[in-house]
Amino acid sequence: MRVVYSPAHLAHDTVTETVMGAVIPANEVPERAERIRTTLEADGGFTVVDPTEHGRDPILAVHDPGLVRFVEEAWNEARAQSIGRPNLIADTYPTFRMFEGMSPEFLARRPETRHAAGRAGWWGLDTANPLLAGTAAAARAAVDVALTTVDLVLDGERAAYGLCRPPGHHAARSMAGGYCFFNNAAIAAEAIVRATGARVAILDVDYHHGNGSQQIFWRRGDVLYVSLHADPIRQYPFFLGWPDETGEGDGSGANLNIPLPAGTDDETYLAALDRGLSVIAETPGDVIVVSLGFDTYGHDPIGDFALTTAVYHECGRRAAALGRRLVILQEGGYHRPSLGANARAWLRGAEGRSYDPLPAAGFGEFGSNR
Ligand code: Q9C
Ligand code: ZN
């Protein structure tokens, strides 16, 4: 299988994030993608290829131009405003309650502040997307990785894998958040719709609900969004991901949320996956965009599921068994020692290769995240 990878992600070299205000070592770090790449290279069955440049237009097909401008300008702007921090993290957000009573027309005329941290809040959901000197280039490269993966599949590959970093599924039309800047999977799905005229399904198996992907296609019947995720009653993104969110207008019935409890194990997960896959099978279309996360793993530091490496092989096998072509894009997954083995298992399953587990070398099953 072809693996699309760009080293541009290395310059999005996050060091810290905050949890409820406390500074902690970042979870979404360059080592994640490097672990996956090196494990796939060592397997021998994968070929790593460079992305090709696709420009801004496919990004603007799903995102507000203001968000794209913000990501491109923010770092230099923060420097120009003498905000001398290693990274830019917002602390003030325009929650909708601030505007209660104001008409949509009035609201649409609220000007964008020029303060760099204010802009980060205006275009952001939360504090989990630190912006650094290399962020804009990395976010652009992640989109090129996704679109090159689309090209490979539209040119005839049954399946291809885009090692996107930063991830994308929390980024909505006008909003970054949750380690995400541009929504790689949504941009890929939109590009497929435009190239083929056919319907596309997004299968989101990251541990978190992909609020951004859901929002972008909420009123769209041509892109089906199916997500398995931690129930928002206990987990980020808290405000979306509930099962009654099924889409509106043309998108009515084209959104399926399957929230899952803490401790979800392999068996429960596979039953939920089968439910999601059967809905995809009932919908016309030939390509599935997979938002692939490994924060469902039993040892993930921010998740609470109990999945094993072996089940990822079975998940990949079942996703491929629908007979559709797969554009597989990396989202989350934060237990660094296991990421390579988990990605390898999923992708080997999707390709119809045996599981053939790696010896437990490299990390103990109860090893640290380092
Ligand atoms: N700072 C993805 O998996 N909240 N994003 C984390 C700790 C945000 C996860 C709280 C989690 C975002 C792509
Ligand atoms: Zn996640």
C-alpha cells in the first residue's frame, strides 16, 4: 500500500498543551507520525511517497477564507504584536451566549479583532490547537497528503493511506480546534465528490466525535458521515456527537453518530462498527474516506476505550470487506509506543494481508508514553 507522507509536519513541533488550565506535555507531537512512518517502512509492504501540491482552492471549497487567512497570518502577526511565546494559544472565545438576542444579520457584521490571541479565539473552538512558526506549512502539507491519497485512489489504487499531521476532523468550516486546523478528511471527501459526481461516505473511527466533519456536511446528502466515538456526555467535544444529530435539509438522514461507553472493548466496538458499515453499505457510492484514530487503544493517555492491536486488523478487514475503495487518513492516537503497530495492523487488514503481529519489542504492554 502507498503511504503519503510529508516531513513538513516536523515543524509543527508542539511542546505543551493545557488541560483545564494546567500546562502539560503536548499529546499531539511529531513523534506520532514518525513512529507510524518508521514502523510501516520496516514492514516492507508499504511504499512511502511524497504529496503533490494542490494549492488553496480545495481548502477554500470547505473552509471559510477567514480561517485560512488566520492560519496563514497568525504566527507572524503574533510576532509583530510582540507576543513572545513559543506558541499561540487562545484564552477567549466567542461562545454563542455572548451574542444572545442579536440577529444573525447583526452578528454577521461583527468585525474580526486584530489582536492575535483574539483572532485565535475567534477562529477556534478550544485551547488544544497551539499555533507555532511551522503550523501553517504543516497544515497545508497535511491537506496535500490527503489530496494526494485521493489522487492515488481515483487513479485506481484500492486503498491508500495519508499520514496526515496535524489531524483534521475537529476543524469545522470556520473553526480550528482539537489539534486540528484544516479538515483533511472533509477536504478529501469534497474533492472526491467534485471529481466523480458520486456520493462519498466518511467513516470516522477516531475516539472523539468529528464535530468538524459533521458540521461541514450537515446539510449535504452527497456526503454520508458515520462516526463511532466516546459519548459526549463524558468526553470532548462535549457539545456535539449525540445520536439524534442525523442531519438537516438535503443532509437529513446522512449523519450517523454512535456514541460508546467508557471501557468499550473489542467485541462491543466491532458490533458498533458493523452497524456503521451496514449503513454505509445501504448508501450508493464507491469510495470511503476513513478518519482513522488510535486514541481508541486501551493505553491511550486521553481515551477510555479498551481496544487491542489485534482488533485494528479486524477493523481494517471489515472496512475493506464492503468492496469500496478506501482513502485512509490519520487523525488522532496518542500512545506513542503502540501507534506504529496499530497503524500497521489496521492497514494490513484493509489490504487483505495477515495480522502477523510484531514481537512486543519497543514497548511493554504497560510501558510509559515515552
Ligand atoms: N488538552 C484528536 O484526536 N482535548 N483530537 C484534549 C487535553 C482535545 C483530540 C484535552 C482533544 C482533541 C484529533
Ligand atoms: Zn481523537
